[in-house]
Amino acid sequence: MKQLSPEKWNSKRAAHLLARSGFGATPEQIEAAENRPMEEVVDRILTPATDIAPPSWIGPGVDEKPNYKELQQGLNEEEKQAVRKIIQQEYNEQQRELVGWWINRMVTSPSQLQEKMTLFWHGHFATSSRKVRIPYMMYLQNQTFRKHGLGNWKELVTAVSQDPAMLIYLDNTRSKAGAANENYARELMELFTLGEGHYSEQDIKESARAFTGWMVDSKKYAFRDATAPLPPKKGKPQKNRYHDEGSKVFFGQEGHFDGHDIIRIILEQEQASKFMVAKLWRFFAYEDPEPELVDQLAAEFRLNNYEIAPVLRAMFMSKAFYGKKAIRTQIKSPAQWLAGSCIVLGIDEPDPGFGMNAMRTLCQELFAPPNVKGWDGGYAWITTSSLTQRYNLASSLLNHRPRGKEKNERLPYTVKTETVLPQAMRASTGQARDYLVDRVYQAQLPGEDMERLNAFLGAQPPANEWTDAHVRNILHVMMSTPQYQLT
């Protein structure tokens, strides 16, 4: 692929890279990136974080399934319902903390791309807590995306195929020899690796047979491989009742296949690499990538044995990634909007309850995609209703004050206007405006938008007289514009 010339690297393109590979950046971070070689910036972005503290409830025994029969032994029906209610409340609190934990990582992680890729894979391998129900399994899957998200695609597909949450969500736990469930086999090809029209119904049936025996352990939230042949019993061979041991024909190849074989054969198809790089490009750059661009990235993907990082490096170094079709043409997803807003406003510890409610309000509830296809994205994020909700949430975020432990106690504002607009930047309205434009939009405003902003600021007192309330109001107006919804 044709790379961006080093002399073309500037503040505008640095801001674009940081926003698309992560969730946003401060003017200081953009300036630091601008003053380093692009290649160095890209390599640093591609470096994943390793020291990741889990949610507080992750600890010894969390992987063990509760023995509901034992917990409810000797209880009447009313008492059993009380036990179930307590367990459900515990799960609800774990789920709430899990969402808050992930939003916090999006905002504060030194490896923003790692979190962006975790979000990408969550939408790609969509799995919902509404069906899985156990927060620990959703955490395990989230960690799988984080661990393999910048690694090898084959290893990621294998790990997801053995993931307890996915096995439950797409019903592979119900799939047994003689009664293969086709849900996972179908979505693996249609949504995860090849795309519709690049396989046959017979391929689905045969691969579903191969995935029988990939199941969840009966006592732990962990994968159980029940595909191994059983030892003879009393000198007679035993038939595996979980895994279909018969011969299968898949994409013209015949053998006693299991899930590993199916994944290997799928990734031998050239379409697999084209399907994946096109989706990555749409997520990070723009819709409808040119066929020759897809071919070049797919060749890079295959050449590197399906390693993901080299493909992303080629994307982030390419001239096309910084072209007019890419820069500030993408509508922010709710996650991008929320995490990016926290970065813009200097919020280091987003309130978990606020974050969870905001994501639900904006229709990107984390750990609960609407269906197996994930979120549609793009223009689907913006409706008359959702745009109004974004404007309202901007106000709520700017004026958020956490509740204290005492009744009706309100703690100080989460957003510190001195952080967003330092006093040193208020010598004149023009200076304050330029600093806020860089911070809020991370790009120059088009002429008409700048004129409207100038007219609004002209009706305010001089910048050196701005109070805390003035700055909050100005920020709300700036965040309640079409330009703020773009990245």
C-alpha cells in the first residue's frame, strides 16, 4: 500500500490517528504525537498493555458454578425465590461494575487501541449478557478479545469458538452427536469469517457436526473439549455421545473433522482475509473500501499468517487512511462519544452508573448487542431522538456531581473547568476559542461553523471574566453541534 509521506505528518493527521485508533486525545497528546515520527507513533499505539487489574469481584472461586440444588435444599418456594433474588442482585451489581470497569479502561488505558480492538471484536463476535446471564463469562470473553485482539486471527477465532459465553449464546452447548445445532457453524461463516454467499448449506451442516463436543464444563465456567475418543469399556468400543466422530465433507475436503479442522479450512479460503480486512477498514477508516485496497491488505494479512497488528500498521501508515474520505467522516459510536467526551473533559474516573445509563440511552449497551450481527453503526447511531439524547447527556456529563454517602450529599463536580480551559488560555476570547476548538473538536471547524461559534462567544463576557458556569455552558453548546458527533 502507498504510505503517507513523512513530510505530510502534521497535527491534523496525528489527531485523526489518535481518535480512530483510540477514543480521542488532549491537545497536549496530539502535539506530542505530531512532534514524533509517524512510524514511532504507530508502533507505540500497537503496543498492548499487560498490567490490567480486573473488576473487584474477580477472585478465587468466581469460576465455579453455584450449586443451586444445594443452596435451595430444605427451603420452601418463597425462601427459594428469596435466594434466587439475592443471586440475581449480585449478578446485576457485578454487571454494573463490569461495564464501568470497561468504560474506565477506554478512557484511561495507556493502550487505547487495545480497548478499541476489544470493542471492535465485541461487535464482531456479538454476544449478549441477556442470554448468557453470568457476568463472569462476559468478563472472560472481554479478556479474550483484549488478549488476542492485536494477535493472531486464527488463535482468536479458535478462542472465541471455545469461549463459554459464545458457546451458550449460539447454542453449541446443546449440540451433540446425532443432534448438531447449526447456529454457531452458520454464524462462524456468515458473520465472523467469510460473509454471506461464500459457503453452502451443506457446509453448515457438516461443520456443525464437527463442532459437537465443544461445550461448557458442568462445574466451572470454562471450556470442555469432549471430542476425544472414549476408551474401550469391557473390551468393547464406546461411542462418544457428545462428538460426532463420523467423516465429514467440508469445502470439498473430507475427514473426521473437529472444530480446529473447520477453522483451518475456512482460513485457507482467500475470501476470509478479504472479508476481515474490509471490516477492519470500515471500522477504522471509512465505508466501501476500494477493491484494490482490500486486495492489498488481504495479501498483507495472509503474508503475515493472519497476524492482526501488521495489517493495522499498514492501515495506519497508509495514505488512504489520511485522505478526505477518512478524516472527520465517521459518526461517533456511543462508546466513542462517551469515552472521548471523558477524555476531552478530563474525567479520569467515569461514574459507572452514569456510563451504564448513557450507553443504554444511546443504544450501545455494552455486553448486550441487539443481536448476533452486533450494532449497525454509521448513520444508524444518529436519529432525531438519539441526537437530542446526546445533547442532553453532554449537559448531564458537564454538570455531573456524584452522590456522597450521606443522604442528599452531593460531591464536587466531576468536570473541573480549570482543567478543560486553564486560566492561562483565557487572555482573550480568541485564544480561549482556539484552545477549546482544539480540545473539543480536535480539528479546525469549517467556515460556517466557526462563524456561528464566534457569534455565540461574541455574546459572552470577555474570556478573562468567564466563570465556571460560563465555561460549562460554552462546552455544552460546542458538544451540542453536528461537528462534535464526527471523528
